[in-house]
Amino acid sequence: MQFNWDDMRTILALVRGGTLAAAADDLSVTYTTVARRVQRAEEQLGRALFERRPEGYLPMQEACDLAAAAARMEAEEHQIMRQLTGRDQSLSGPLVLTAPQLLIQSHLAPLITGFCDQYPDIELTVRATNEILDLTRREADLAIRISASPGDTLVGHRLCDQRNGCFATPPLAAAAAADPQAVLNWVVYTAYDSPPQSAQKHYPNFHIRARFDDMSSMVAAARAGLGALRMPLFLARDLPDLVPLPQVAPQDYAPIWVLSHRDLLQSKKAQVLKDALRRYFRAHQSEFFDLPAQM
Amino acid sequence: MQFNWDDMRTILALVRGGTLAAAADDLSVTYTTVARRVQRAEEQLGRALFERRPEGYLPMQEACDLAAAAARMEAEEHQIMRQLTGRDQSLSGPLVLTAPQLLIQSHLAPLITGFCDQYPDIELTVRATNEILDLTRREADLAIRISASPGDTLVGHRLCDQRNGCFATPPLAAAAAADPQAVLNWVVYTAYDSPPQSAQKHYPNFHIRARFDDMSSMVAAARAGLGALRMPLFLARDLPDLVPLPQVAPQDYAPIWVLSHRDLLQSKKAQVLKDALRRYFRAHQSEFFDLPAQM
DNA sequence: TTGCATACATGCATTTACGCATGGCCAACA
DNA sequence: TGTTGGCCATGCGTAAATGCATGTATGCAA
């Protein structure tokens, strides 16, 4: 009575995903394979685990329990893998970094290029996403995060403080400066209802032209003249066609951290990347904190 | 970076077994497969896990750590499997019973036959071994054990008390009775140095003809006239050519228990077998505790 | 030394698992 | 009522994992 462990992992993925396709995606196989593995597991156990429904596989109680056990097994796997990686003193093999898209596009790309040149045997994977990846689950080895504090279970190092500011195309900025009481057009992030208070103090009348859930698109819209926007100062360096709104001071924003799991503290690969990041941010500190000098 | 869980299980088996063959045996595959899985795992991790030696695979630190994690995963697997089995209210499918060889040969065989007739859909496996199988690791569902008390983690039910006595062929017994001071030949279990005290009281002069590590063989030798022996009373019923040594009273011995894991208490299959065992031992109690009536 | 047993390594044939493509079912929507 | 997109089921060809057979090294005992 030997039960295939990878079948347990498959059941876990299917309970998590709800459909064959989602589970298959998670496991990097086709859903055909998932279906067959589940079928095999059910035959071995001599009982059904899922209800086949048009909208997906509905896990029954047994499947949920199996998945819970598999989740604990998965935690064991992640832990030992972290420990093995952490003990690794080589400068070769895989290393995964996650960072906000914006940061990579605007600043980190050259650093990454330099790093890859310096350590050609390290197979660096960059996951440019704004989602919070789970370092415990080894979705990444190092994470660059913008937040007030690092998570509790992770160890972090503060790379630098940053601020954001309000920008617009030169004509828009000039018009606003000429008549602060006139209605000022804005593009805002979906999370916010209105332009920042610091801007409303000098430009009380505003009109929100559009909302965006993506900062890159928002910047593009602002450059096209759709309206003013608030954005991190570190974006300003590469956007000379956006100028600060006169009279609006930069505001403090969450600092930038580099985080890793405790188990990876000793990892040489993670260390050298962390060092490179620290050097970079120390050298470029002012780009994150100060308004660019007017040209 | 997905690591195959069954490769972890393979590493565990190899660390435990020490050689490819032992691990392969444990996993019910060929050692070729074990070797290849280990090779694959090492490639994926980018480091060696075992030293190949002429006397076997010697695990390095990493392999030991991996095995430790895999052992915890295995514990999870066993637990969930026990729970699923325990919840099973069907009277079909596999069920594993372990019991001492002697008990099965002498008494339980007809009970097992009756049980299989009554529940033809239960696929009963009987493991007739004197080794203590690990119910936690699902090596068996139910165990019949002869011991002073059930283990601490298991739940048990006392089936009956038993005693043992001293027996010999009729000529040998008659000769001893005629002259208690004469030298009496014995066959003894390897664990014991000398005949039981209860016998030495009346027959102080003894000579050990042979030692055995197997009770069946010992009985065969005694029947062939090699010497007297101590054996459980329950063996006497089927051995009319061995008679009790006169003047030697039966001695208390450890009672007989039926044990199961806590998780299996609710299992219908285990319940019905346990009930059958209890009925059997209640009905045949005296065969385990009393000397057979002389014919 | 010469078997002999036990270990690992390797090449080849087969089985097994897998991915792909097709088809059916059901719901949402025009 | 047709259409589209999301599911799942099934059949077929391929690729990967496995088993078997052979070869080699090592240690033990006659």
C-alpha cells in the first residue's frame, strides 16, 4: 500500500486551484495529467475524492484532508530546500529576485546587467511583479519591497528612503502655476479617490480625468497631457518631459527594503546580490529622495 | 524549481537502507531506478548527496537533512492514510493483521478462514512475524501482541491471559517422574540460559541438549525426543505426543493483546476483525490458561 | 590464489506516463 | 437560437521512466 507522493501534491494543487486547468498550470503539466493522477489516486484509495462538475473539480472531505496533509509536506519541502540553498556557498546555479516592475524598469535593469556580467554562472531569474511573492514558499530568494517595515518572519535590510511628488507636462504645470484656482486635471491610481492633499492645498479645484491600476500606463497618460499625477520621485529622472508641479513639496513614502528568508542568510549567491543592491542604492540615494535638478 | 517528492522518498529509503538494493526493496522498484532517481535529484540540486562506495551509498550531510525532512513528510502521509482508513465504514478493501507465527499456526488459522468467508470483500493480509511491526507507519492495521502492557501510543484490548508449561515426550516424562534426581535433557530458547526455575525445583539436574531461536523448530526437536521444553500452554492442544512434566505447575506469562492505532478506532473493517478475535479468545480461553485434559 | 557473494555501473527493450488534438457538455450572452 | 468560452472526457503518438541483462570492482572465505 504505497501511495504516490506526487499524487498527493497533485491533489493539493487541485484542491487549491479548483479546476484541472488551474492545478495543471501550477504543476507545469497538462490538465490531462492532473485528471489521470487524480483518477489513479482515487483507485488506489478505493474512494472518490472529487465531484466532477461542469464548473470544475469539487473536493470532498477526504480530498481536503489529504490536501491539508500535503500542504504540511510541502512546507517541509520548502524548508529543506531553503536550508540547502542557504548552505550553498557556490556562485553558480539558480537565484530568484522579485521586485516591483517600476523599480526594475527605471533603475535596476542596468544593475542586473552588471550583476549577470560579474557572476555569469549564477542563473538569475527576475520576477517583475507588484504582487507579494511568498519567500517562505520559495517563490523567490530575494525580494525588493516598498513598505513601512519588513514582514515579521523575514529578515530585511533597508536600502533607502524615498518620496513621491506631483508632476505634469510643462504646459499643464505652467498653467496651474499661473492660476492655482483654475481646475487642474489629474490622473490617479485606482486606490486613491483624489489628488494628494499636498497638491490640493495649492490647487484646490481638480478634475479627475481617469483612474489607472498601472503606474506605467498612468505615466504614459500624463506625458500625453491627460493630467497631473503623483508618482515616486525615482521615476522623474528618466521623464524630463514631466516637471514638478510648482509649490507642491515631495511627500515621504514607504522606504525600499531587500528581504530574504532567515534560512537564506548564509547563501553566498543571495549575499552577493544583496551587496550589489546595497551599493547601488547607496550610490543612487538622491534619485529616490530628491527632486531632479532642473535642466 | 520543482523538486520531485518521490525523489525525496527515494533519498529517504536510500539513507535508511544504505545500499541501492535495500532502498529498492523498500520502494518495490529495482535498484537501477533508485540509482537513477538519486542521480536526477543530485542534478536538480546541483550537488552530490551520496558518496558511491563499494560497500554502498554513503549519505552526506545534505542527504541526511533531506531524509529527515522526507521522514517528516512520510509521517504526514502515514497519519492521513490512517485517518482515511479509520474513517472508512466499508467492509471491503485491504486490512492488515500481524500476529506471532505460533499463534496463527496453532489457533488463528481457522478464525481467519471464517473471517474471510464472512467478509469476502475484505482483502485481509496476515503478517505472521514475531517482529514488532510499527502500526504508526501503517505496517499493519491490527496487531496481536504478547506483552505485559500495550504500547503507550496504541490502544489495546486484552484478549486473554495465558500461561506456559514444561513438556516432554511420554517416555522422557515418565523417566523423569521415576527418578527426579536423574539428569533431565532440555531444549531451551536462545534467550534463556537454563530450564525454568519451576522445573528445576523438582528436577535439579539438567543438561541442555540444544538452543533454538525458533519455537516451531524447538517443538519439533522436543517431539523427536531431544529433551523437555517450556512452551505456551496453547501449543499443547495440538501436540498430544508431548505431555506435561509431572510436578511442574504452569507459570503465568504475558497476556495476549490486540492493538490498533487510535486513528483506526472508528474503522469498521478493523472493528469487525477485533470483534471476531475477542469472541474467539473468549471461547477458547482455557486453551491458553489450563493444561489439556489427559486423554 | 580462486571462487563466491554483494555492491555499483551501463546498454537495451519495454512499459508507462505524458502531451496533443478532438469532441461533448454547460452556462453566459448576443 | 446560435455563438463563444469555460470546463471535462477520450484516443493516439511520442517521450520518459522503468526493468532486465551484462559487465566490473571489492571483500570474504575456502
